[in-house]
Amino acid sequence: MPFWIWRLAFKLRGRKLARLHLTGSSPSVEGLLVGAAGGRYVVLTPKVLRDPEPAELTGHLEIPKENVIFIQVLDK
């Protein structure tokens, strides 16, 4: 899907800061959860939470649903 669709969806739904906890030994990902499409969660302004400090990524991140154990909503 084109990125502008995700931007529009984000503006319509509002901000939802969330932390996605992943399967196995993969680090968790924190960012603005836009929603899910095509079996993937879409996160804007993603940050990978790893030791000793988090790594910020540019753009957006798409995470397959089968790799997510649970989603923790941090801000409403």
C-alpha cells in the first residue's frame, strides 16, 4: 500500500503509542501504531528497544502478525 494511505489513516485514527513484544529473543519495538493491513502491523517512528540503548529507525516498520506476542498500549 502507498505510504500516503498510512498517513491518512494515522490522522483519522489519532495517535496510539504502543510497544510490540516479539517472539523469541527479538527486541521489542516501540512507536506509533497506525493499524494492521495484509497480516502486518504498521508502526511509524519505530524505536528498537535493545541494550544498552534503543535504536531509532527512519520511515515506517511493518511487522508480521505472527511475530508479535502481544501489544502494550503506552498512551491513549
